[in-house]
Amino acid sequence: MILKSAATLAVLAVFAAPAIAQTNVVCDEASIAKAEQQIGQISDGAKKIESTKELGMAKDAITANDMEKCKSHLENAIKGMDAM
């Protein structure tokens, strides 16, 4: 029983880690450049298009100095990449 509970917690930790990491997205030029490079490696056309669109909106938001909007769009672009 203890082993089963430990295995369940381990699985939950694996799935929770990416979700926690995404909440710490920083919208800056370096993050956008990194996302742009990663999007270039996506092979799924639909996911690539959606992530590229979100990244474009993040770039527009950072240019307008709207960091909350930039962060939101950058997070969406990253989420689109996660499903690769």
C-alpha cells in the first residue's frame, strides 16, 4: 500500500513540475528568442502555426511594454510546444 502511494505521488510530481515551471515564464528578449528557436524545431504543422501566432502576439505585447499580455502569449506558445 505504501509503495502504491509513493508511486502515485511520483507520477503526480512528474506531471506537476512542467505546470509549475510554466508559471515562472519571464517575458524578455532572451525568452522570446529561445521560444522562437524551439518553435522552429516543431514538426507538427498545426502546432507550429499556433505557437508562431502566439509568439508573434507576445512580441507585439513586449514592444507595447505590456508585460502581462506578453507573458500570457508566451505561456500559450510554450504550451503549444509541449504537445509536440
